[in-house]
Amino acid sequence: MRTRIGFGGGLSYAQRVPFVEARDQASRKANTSKLLQYADPTIDVSVGDLFGSKELRETYSGWASATARGISAWPRSSTT
């Protein structure tokens, strides 16, 4: 079965700390960050191979999960 596996990643900067980041980090008593790291793993399988159809061999269906987390490993002042 033809299968594609992928992984994407990146960084972004938010003007304000996202709500979920602030909530999660507050529960851990950890620093928050406006710099976010993204991860996006994917896996796709050929629909044609799955159902035995040559016409759909280059058609893929799959799963992806995107997640973003603040990069809070750098110490910063709490007065900002």
C-alpha cells in the first residue's frame, strides 16, 4: 500500500501570549512565551490501493495533527 509520511515544523511570534499557553503554563507555574514552536506530523494512504481502484491510486486520505507550544525555556523578567 502506497503511504506518505510527513512532518512540518516552524516558529511564529504572537503579539499576545495565546490563552491556552497562558493557562497551561500558569498551572505549571512556568514562564509563558510569545514565541511559538509548531509541529505537524501527517500520514496518508492511497485510496486506490485501499479499495483496489487504479483510477484512485494517486488519491490520498490521511491524518494530520498540528500542535503549537510556547518556547519558554529562556528565563525572562516577570515585570514585562
